[in-house]
Amino acid sequence: DPPAYANGPVQGYRLFCTETATGREQNVEVDGLSYRLEGLKKFTEYTLRFLAYNRYGPGVSTEDVTVTTLSD
């Protein structure tokens, strides 16, 4: 969902995806409210967090969400 209190119109979202075991983080610019992550490793734990940004800069990120991928 969009932020409850935005300091102006939201221009986009940023998704941070960290592979828990290695600490390797990727971030992706996301235009809409959904995004499909691809290329993840099997049986691997990832931590995700999101933030919205506008012309004033990034907002506060969400709490971390931890997920574990399954097999193919």
C-alpha cells in the first residue's frame, strides 16, 4: 500500500533484497505496487524491505520481511 502519510506525491518505490547468508544486497526501482523477483536461489533466505520516494527524497523503509525460497 502507498504510505499513509506522504510528503507529496509518490514518484516510485525501491525494493531492497538481501541474501541473508552472504549479506549481498540488491535494490530495484519499482514503478507500481507489485514486482516479481526473479533469479533467486533455491532454498535460500532473503530479507526484503521497501520504501517510497518523491521529489524530496526517500521515505522511511518498512520493517524487514524474511522469506525463504522453495525448490524450482
